[in-house]
Amino acid sequence: MNLVEVVNATRTTIDEALVARLVARVLEEEGVAGAEVAVSFVGERRIRALNREHRGADEVTDVLSFPLEDWESGGGPAGGVTPGAAATPLALAPDLGDVAAAALEGAEGPPLLLGDVVVCVRRALRQARGDDLPPALELAVLLVHGTLHLLGYDHETDAGRMALRQAEALELVDWRGLVVAPSR
């Protein structure tokens, strides 16, 4: 079982239980069990500060991921799990260590701390309006995207694998209702 902790530091009402289920389902679909992920919803100032501090980009962005596992140096692919290549990421990343291996196999023991996903709600809502999408769908896209980054996917180098997995995951999760009351 995966544990997803959700913190909403915005005035927008978000269904935190649904967020946790969505992220947990993405992890499950990727063959990950026994892992912990933190999801934070923040404002523009906070995401800009994080983006500046960690990526050197002094600008507001929609989502940031902070993986605690280095899949590449741990033996796994930097581009994430190859869809359909194995039942679990463990088959592709055999040298992650005992704790990570146990979590990927779903064994009891300490959880695998995957990392944090941080979403800027105001930016997400603005993007949804601009693309004429439901706000809940935009948040779901960002949550799936951020979660896949935690697992080592990298859309800048993977020739579309991450985009494919993202689309497949969005077909499997119930994202309707993520945003209960967007702030104005």
C-alpha cells in the first residue's frame, strides 16, 4: 500500500482524499507498493521560490517534482519505467537497495520515500482556462506528470515514453471532482 500525504496551502478547495487516491493509483500502475509521496498545493510566490532555488529559473511554473531516489545511479533507467517491459520497476532497476527493492515488490518494511510533488494551483487554473479544460483535469495532468517524474521519467530525453504513460494513467484515474471550489 502506498501512502500519499497531501497539504493544501492555498485558498482553493481541493479534494485531498481524491488527490491521494489518484497519486496512489499511478504508483500502483507503475508497480510501486509500500512507497510514500508528499503532494503540496502552493501559491505562485512559493513555487517561484522553489523553482529559483532548485532549478535556477526565477519564474512561476505549474509543477515541480523532488525525487528522493536517483533511479539512474540506483541501477534504474533515468527515463523511468518502460511501459510493458516488466511487471514492476524492480525488474528494470535491480540495484536500488534493500529498502527500495522491498517497496517495489510490495514487501513489508520501511516505506520507500519517493519524494515530493508541488503544484501551483493558481497557475494550473489559469492554464485550464487558457486551454478550455476542466480545472480538475489540469490538476490531474500535473499530479500524474509530477508523480511520473518521481519515478525517473524525463520527458526531455525519453522520446515520448513519459507522455504515453501520462495519457494512459489519466485514462485509469478518476480526476473529476479534484477541484471543489477554485479561488478567484
